[in-house]
Amino acid sequence: MKSSIFQLVSLCTAATAWLASTAHAVQDLPGGPAVKQLNLHPPVTRIAQEQHFLHWMMLAICVVIFVAVFAVMFYSIWKHRKSQGAKAANFHESATVEVIWTVIPFIIVILMALPATKVLVAQKDTTNAELTIKVTGYQWKWGYDYLKGPGEGLSFLSTIDSSHRAMSSSGDVSNAPNDYLLRVDNPLVVPVGKKVRIITTANDVIHSFMVPAFGIKQDAIPGFVRDTWFKADKPGDYYGQCAELCGKEHAYMPIHVKVLDSGPYAAWVDEQLKLAAAKKDDPTKEWKLDELVARGAKVYAANCAACHQASGKGAGAIKALDGSALVRGSLAEPMHVVLEGRANGAMPSWKQLSDVELAAVLTYVKNNWSNQTGQLIQPAQFTQARKGSFPEGGAPAAATEPAPASAAPAPDTALPVSAGGMPYQVFFATGQSALDDKSKATVQQAVQWLQSNDSVKIALSGYVDATGSADVNAELAKQRAQAVAKALTDAGVAAERIELRKPQTITDSAGANEQARRVDIVAAQ
């Protein structure tokens, strides 16, 4: 019995070595990805190498078992066929056979479990890391924060290269490069031969940080902190992707890890720290219009152009910003949009950007393309908005810095919404859908404005937070919007001017619970 087991283990080991060598040989054959998919990604960490061994060892064991079982079966069929005079045996059980086919599989499972358990335990040992990086999943990009070790204090977002996104949107991939849909603007950079601890979390939905060459795959879950680690054995560029279906842009959030030798890595850290110091902005500073527009152009290109396009025209279901009534209207509503998101995450929240970046990008959008509104938003206004205090209407740029006359919109394109009007925010008490005195006063203000702007159609957007039952929250938001609509029609506003929109969920309303218990009266687009 013992001899047979040793023979089985020896046979499996030999088969593993043969299969692995064959797979590596296949890697060198021409034929592109279809051929190379016969094996796992070439490993560059010890853990990934162990995973490769486990993969081929268990495949070899399965192949040996398959061959042995079917060999015995076919031999029995051939040897004991009726044409040779064989007669079926008549027996009920055999204690010996029962013991054999119970003990042997048990031993095989143990032989497979021992090395697998060893690798699994090693995968979770994140102690003694020389570099710790927090990875945050966003819809749809990655955020990297260097928490410990060389580069401590660095923080940046990594987004798919806009040219690759444009290529995908056009459908013409005939000239696609080898790193198509994998190139990013800011790769994660780490030193070679250093143990790197990766802490994962998410800002909105579940994502998954996976780099096959490192043998790591760790879910990033909102509200939870998970970790994994790797130590790359050689420099190079290694790629991965989000491995959890996280929304309609799931295919466009790649991972690019650049592994550098110690010297180049130290130089990179020094350069990035200098750039980070130069980018630190004072949110209390009073910015000029041209300064914010110039800064906002860079923020837009890095974060917004992938969806809304460099031209601001949008694509498919993504709304255009050029000529948008929402953009040309007051300050408060677009500030709500970038801080809270819209359409249940289809337009994600951008709270991770600084107040200066948010103010700059909104000022840029309001003063680019045909949106020559002359409005600017100061970073201090976003600082207050994060606390729940939004500005009323629009704040035009100072008279000493007027927008160029040639850039002003033609009279027939001007938005018929005054800067001091929309949006109106009607707030409700917790769990209530009835209007109180303060809410009624707000509705009355909206009625007065609508009566003097009778060509404007409006939309009612109810907001809820992400706590408790989503169905209950959505129904409450709907009832609140209906209550506001009834109050408006009772006051003489025509029902055909009112559009009820689907309730919106605010996923991050910390410190601003009132914002998740409101109905916005905005100009309909």
C-alpha cells in the first residue's frame, strides 16, 4: 500500500514537471494570446511561482486519476465482454475495496492540501512590509496613497489613457498597441525586491485589485479594509485589471505597476515629492478666473475627458457639458453633482479631489466651449459645501476680469434661468414626506420665480442616503417629490412644466445628513 502511494506521488511529480516544461515551451511559440493562454501569466514573485506549481501539480494529479480510472474501466469492458464468454459476477460488497477507495482519495486530498495551505498562509502574511500603499477603487479608476516607507505621503489617481478610451469608443482598434486598454496616466511605482503591503478599500462599489504576475487578487469593499502583499523579483511593467464587475465602465479601470531598481525608484520618489509640494494649494486663496480655468483644464483632461470627451459633447448615455442648462445655471446644482454623483453612481462622486481642483474644473466647464458664463467658483465655497452649505445662485467673475466679449453666447442661446433662481432645495424631517413651514416657504419662493420665468420647465429630484432599506428610502424620496409637485401645482404652476425624476442615492453624506433628505427644484435639461 505504502509503495503504491509513493509510486503515485512520484508519477504526479514527474507529470507536473513535464506539463510545466511543456507549458513554458508553448509560451515561446508564435500565435499570440490564444496560445499563451494555455499557461498562467509568467510569475515575478515567489507566491506567483508557488501558485504555478500548485496549478500544474493538481492538474497532473487529476490527469493521472483520470487516466487510471478510465484505463481500468476500459480494460474491464474489453476483458470481460460477453463475446468472450465472460459472465457477470454477483456480489454485494467488499470491505477491502471500500477501505482502499476511501483511504487513497483521502491521502491524495491531504497531499494536495498541505502545499496549498502553506501557500495560502504565506499569501496573507503582510508583516514586516517595507512599503505600505493604500489602494482605493473608484468608478472607474484607482487611487494610490503611500502610507509607509519610501514615498510616504504621495497620493494620486490612476486613470486609463484617454487615447485608448477614445479608440474603444470609436470601435476602430486596427492599430491598437500591445498595451491596449492597459495604459494609464499614473502607474503605481514600487521598488524591486521590497515587500509591498497593499491595503484595499473602495469609495463606491466593490472592486477587485488583481495583478496576475504578482499572484495577488484582493477585493476592495466600501467600508472595509483588506490587505495583501507582493515582492517583485525583477524590474518591469506589469498589468492587471479590476476583477469585480463594478459598473458600465468596468473594462476601463486597468492596473499598471512599474517596478524599478532602487536608484531609479529613489529618483522617482524625490521628483514626485517635489511635484506634490508644488501642487499643494491654499483653499482660502482668492483665485482669478484665468487661473482657475487654466488649472481646471488639466483636472478635466485627467478625470472628466474620458467620459464627457475633450469637446464636452458627451457620448451615448453620457450627457454633454457643452451647452448644458445645468452647467450654465447656478453654482449650487453642479457642485451637488460633483460632490454627490448622480444616476446612482453612473456619474460618480468626485469628493476625492481637492477643493481647489473641484473649483477649478467647474470654473473651466462653465467658461469653456459655448459655456461662456463668466462665473467662477472659489475653493472656499467647496470647503463650505462639504459641510452642507451651498451658495445661492451664481457668482459672476469680478468686473475687472470680464469674459472676452467675443466669447459671449448669442442671445438665442442664452439660458432663460436667472443666476439667482435655480436650484431651490426643499428639506424634510427624518422619515417625513410632509412639508413643514420652512419647506413651504422655499416652495413659495420657487413659485414666485417660476411665475416670472414661465418658459422654464423644471425637474424634481429627491435624494436619500445609502443607509437602511434602499426600497424604503426610494419610496420616501418619491413621496417627498410628489409632495413638492403637488404644492407647486396647487400654487398655480402648470403640471406639464414639472418632471419627476428617479430618486438619487447619496453614498457619502457624512456630516451632511440634511442633504440626503431633500428635493431639488432644478431646470430640466
